[in-house]
Amino acid sequence: MRITVPVPGTPLDLDTVNLFDPELYAHGDPHTVWAQLRRHAPVHRTTLPDGRSFWSVTRYADVNDVLRDHTRFTSSRGTLLSILGNTDPAGGKMMAASDPPVHTALREPMTRVLSHRALQPHNPRIRRVVHRMLAPLLDGGTWNIAHAGARFPMAFTGTLMGLPEEDWPHLAHLTTMAIAPQDDDYRQSEGDGTLAAAHHELFAYFSGQVTRRKRTPTDDLVGFLVGMEAGGRRLRHDEIVYNCYSLLLGANVTTPHAIAATVLALIEHPAEWARWTADPSLTPVALEEGLRWASPANHFMRYVTRDLTLHDRHLREGDAVVAWLGSANRDEEVFADPFRFDVTRRPNRHVAFGFGPHYCIGAPLARIALRMLFDEIVTSVEEFALAGPVEHLTSNFVAGIKSMPLTARLRPDAARVIDTAVTEEGPVAV
């Protein structure tokens, strides 16, 4: 998604704006729309040509309220605009599409195996993945950071889940089909055909993985789900499949696009790059600004459980409500000068990983991987430069960059350090 600075006073007819349209996020100017909505219509209804409709909330406080309060806004009917108007078959089965107590029973055991402490033994592999990802910079040629980033999370998430390495590229492609079915590079057919095809293949794939682990238990994340108890019982086959899908999708949504968007921000704000490289200890703080800036997960949807009033708008039971995270992370009431990229921004209470009970369970893994990657980038790269057009993903769910060719000038000795690390660590796929 293009990140623009809204011009005050820009005329805009909010009744003609279609926040459902994925083209808006690839080629349009959603930040100007959101700024107008935050100011003039913080709860705004969109009705699509086919009669489906949804409410949008764009202010930080309202986004948090919608995501936090499952008693008024349920996740069990679906959480993404891609299934607006339909009942989600994963409702009450997949952690992301359930409410307490089902959600709590699923989340608690999974949180233990995906905590920062539990992931520490995997750090050496993540570091190897980082070095392999940066290795193409050694020849001084063009490096497409978006393509490399798309493969990046599979190299450690695939390992955690125990998925065969030869399957990783296709799985990454399928998850992008699922979140960007209208994108020309991923669309296979008109209408909902691409989304249906991606879901069918991913669910069939994980069904096979689960069946194999039931025959032969494994010490990996899929094996953990097979043996896990939630609410005093083992998960059913379909529940395990849905949650495998959700974990893989979550891994491939945030991390790749946060990488490309953060590097693009540094190219466009060279003074901030200079501040960061002058003080590498800023990395944890700067990464949070990169996540706020990128806001890769663009929205989450809920359904109203009872009639209620929000900012003088009357919402009926069963109405869909969409919380726009990208807008909340630019709310002027919460973030000082929100359209300034600031690697020292404190406080930074962004909602890039969501908010409330559905806060991204994979956030610790994403932060570990991003920190390792940018630790290396900050100490190795003197300057990035664009080497071609930046192409944005056509998706209303993921604010992503699908192509971003770069060149990089490395610091003295950086090439030797990366090359030595790659040679000593041995091969790993990225």
C-alpha cells in the first residue's frame, strides 16, 4: 500500500469511497480517505453494489474497542472482508475466528510454545536464514527485497511446523493467493475462484500433514496441535487443519511486508537511516516504528452481537464492522506527527499486531526475526537505492509490497563478514 501524507482540505466525497476495493490499496490513496474519516466520519457505512455492507472504524480508540470487546463484536462469523456476508466455516474452530472461552482454550497452550522464551533455541537457524537472505548483496547487483522477504518467514516457520523444505515456495505462493486473490500476479480466475482454489489446496495439504502425524507423532508445531488439548479434549481433525492454516497465513502476512516497507521508509527518509546506523542500539525502537509505518495487516472484521450506538451511528445486530489498523496507526490523537517516520519514536503503542485477545500469537517470532535481520542490515549496509519501480499488492487485507528491486553499498568488511557467516553456517533455504 502506498503511504502518502494527506493534504489538508483535499476535497473527497466519502459516499463514493469504496474501502472494500483492493485496487485502492495498490494504486489509490487510502491514507487521505482514512484521515477524512477520522476527522468527519469515524463510524462510516459502505454499501457495495451487490447490497452487502459494512461499517468502518478508523480512530485508534474505536479500533481497539472493537478488537477488544468480544461481547459486542464477535470474531466467530469471520474476520476478513474477503468473506463479508458469508458464514466462516472456521468459526469456533480456528483460534482467529473464535471468541472466549473457545479462543482462550486454543490460545493458552499455543502461546506457551510460541513465546519469546520457547523460541530461543531456534535463534541460530533464524540467524542462518538472515545471512542467506542478505548473501545476494555480496555481488553488488540488483536485489529484490520484496521477493526475498516473501521467502524469509517460510524458512523458519516451515521448520517450526515441520513442513518439507521443498514445499515452502509453493506454500508461500498459496498464502499470498489467499490474501490477494485479485492481484494480477496471483489471480487464477475471476470472482472468488482464486481464493477458493488457495483455500482448497492449503486445507488439503494440511489435512495430509495432520493425518501423517496421527500415524507417526512428530516434535514440531503441527505435531503439537495434533496432541494438544483445548477445553479438556483433543482437537478434531478439521480444527487442527484450520489452525495450521491460520498459523502459516499469519507468518507470511506481517514479516515480509514489514521488511520491504521499513527499508523503503529508510530510503525515503535518509536522515532517519543515518540516525539508526549511527546508533545500532536503536534497532528495537526503530523496528516498532517500521511496524507502525507498514501496518501490514490492514484490517480485521467483526460482527455486532447486539444493537448499539457508536459515535451517534446506530449499528444493528449482525452488522459487519471493519477496524482499519493502518488508519489507527496514523491517528493524530495518539501519534505525534503520525506521517513522520521516526526511528526514535516513544511511546509507540501501535496496533500492527492487532489488539486485545486476538493480538497476534506470532508476534514474538516476528520480532525475533526482524530484529536479527535489521541488526545485520544496519551494521552491513551503508546505503540502499531503488533500482526499479515499487509494486504494491492488490489486497484490502495486506498492505504489502510485491516487488522492490534495490542496490546496496556495503560497509567496509561487511561483505567478508556475511560471506564468512554463510560459509561457516552451511546451506539453508530462503
